[in-house]
Amino acid sequence: MVGKIKVAASGAKGDGHARSSIDVTRRGIARRALLAASGAVALLGPTLLRAQTGAIHMEVWKSPSCGCCNEWIKHVESNGFRVTVHDVGNTAARARMKLPMKLGSCHTAVVGRYAVEGHVPAADVLRLIKEAPDAVGLAVPGMPVGSPGMDGPDYGDQRDPFDVLLVAKDGSTRVFSSYR
């Protein structure tokens, strides 16, 4: 049936309940379906990234000899990520994800549609996925001591302050999280 129908909330006319029209045209139905699907994707986005294991898949490009990259990978795995590692360096991956060189570090990861450059804490990656900003991703430029993978006894438990930057599509950045 195509057209408009009248629906009464209850009882007879004049009983204080509003009456309304419902658009049952194909266009109206399609619009409602699109809105419902969009809402579902927004709510389920992080869940859709999860594999059957319940972990969120992440790909990492790094040098085969980088010890701190391996430690960072252990950090993200212990926080619910399932990681595929490419031991071929990260320069090409960084360029493909359109991350400016000035934000570079020793490894580049991709999770969903986002790039993750350097020693970004797993909690920030999870927050990025949940908030789903229109951005390239996150970066911790350089290799700050005390960041995940650059922490522990090898570094004398030293902690240098660092910022996690949200990288916009135009290459600009803003502070996403600060660690002091």
C-alpha cells in the first residue's frame, strides 16, 4: 500500500491523544530504513571491527629488528587487538595512509579506516574507534620513553611526557591525549 494513513494513539477523537500521519510511500520507507541502518552502524562500528575471536584486527608495518615495536605489539594484543605484522619497514605504509613524515615513528598500524603511527597507547586507539572522528588517525611522533613499548626496565622506568595527536585529513594535528 502506498500513501498516507492516519494512526490514533488510542481511543476516540478528542480523548487527548494525538493523531498523526505516517508516510508509507516507498521514499518514506527507504528513508526510515537508511536512518535505522546508519544508527546501527554508528552504534556497532567498533563491534564490526572485531573478528570472531572478539579482538579488533590491526595490521602493523615495522622493521624486523625493532624490539620496541615488538613490545608495543604485545601491549596492544594484551588490550584486545589481534595483530598481523608485516616486517618490511613502515615508510610505504605511512605514505599510503597519508601521514606526514614529521609525525613518523618506528611502526605504522592500520585499524579499520584509521592509521596509528608510533607508540600510541591502546586505550587511545579504542577511544578513536569509539568516537569515530573524521580523521586520518593518531600519532605519537618519535619514540618517547615511557610510552607503550618504550617503557619497562630497559628504560629505567623513566617516563617522558608525550602527546597523542589526532591527525586531520589535511595533515594538521591537535592533542588527543596527554601523558605527563
